[in-house]
Amino acid sequence: MKRQVTINGRSVEVEFEGKEQIRFAHRAPGQPEVAGEASILEVEPGIYSVLWSGRSFEARVLLNAGKGVVDIGPHHYRVEVADPRELAAASTAGAGAGRQEITAPMPGRVIRILVEEGQPVQAGQGIVVVEAMKMQNEMQSPKQGTVVSIRAREGASVAASEVLAVVE
């Protein structure tokens, strides 16, 4: 099963072969191709042992509805996983048009509100910072527009998929 994975803003196509094997290839502009296979084993909920190129890594994964964070050692990655067919359908349907809700990817606590209601924002601009399992995750605007509603409050607890802000 192929998925489009965006890691810190860079997209790569990843092929999952069952739950424990993945293949990937990525070429950034002006860079050599990075390709490989990795074996993955969930050792605890949200904690994975990854074997890639003869090296072993521990990955802590927090995903909700295909969005979240992956920590490997001191490295922190924002990730989004999508089916390429869904992306194609969304792009032909005018994705990003109209009201867009920014939601919490997992239960946590609001650390900071980065914008104000009525403020214009760019696609990818930080809106709210949520902390979950001692990791901070910046929720970003999915589109250029104006913040029409901020529903989150600093210090408040939030549930998974709870609406934090709305951009139009």
C-alpha cells in the first residue's frame, strides 16, 4: 500500500508491505536520491524499533488521523500520511477552499496561541502549540486566509480532534 508521507514539509512516497516492512525513495532538488527499506516492530504502544541500513533506532510516534510527530533520538519530525488517491481527489475538488478547522491530533494541553482572531495567516504558519506526552506540536494553518475563530485557550486540556481554531 503506497502512502504520501510529508516529513517536516517534504513529501516522499512510501510503500508499506504489511505492518513491519516499508520501502521508500526520495530525491530533493539538487540532491542525490535517498532510497531504502526498513523493518519496523512496535515494541510498546507508540514506540517502534526500526532497523534501517543495518542500524537500529527507537521511534516514538504520536499520530491521529494521519497527522502527528515522530521522535527518533534527539530528532523531532512533523509527519502527515495520506493516500495519494485521496490527495488527487482533494486537489480536483478545490481542497483548501472555504473554512478550514485546525484540530488537535491527540489529547494534550494548549501551551501557546500564536495568532489572534482576525489575523491574516499563510499556509503552514503556526496557529496553536499543543503539548502531548512531553512533546510540543505546532498546529499549522492548512491554507492562506484569516483566523476567524480561536477556540483553544492557553493552559486548557484538549481532546483528540477537538477544534482549536478556524481559518477562512
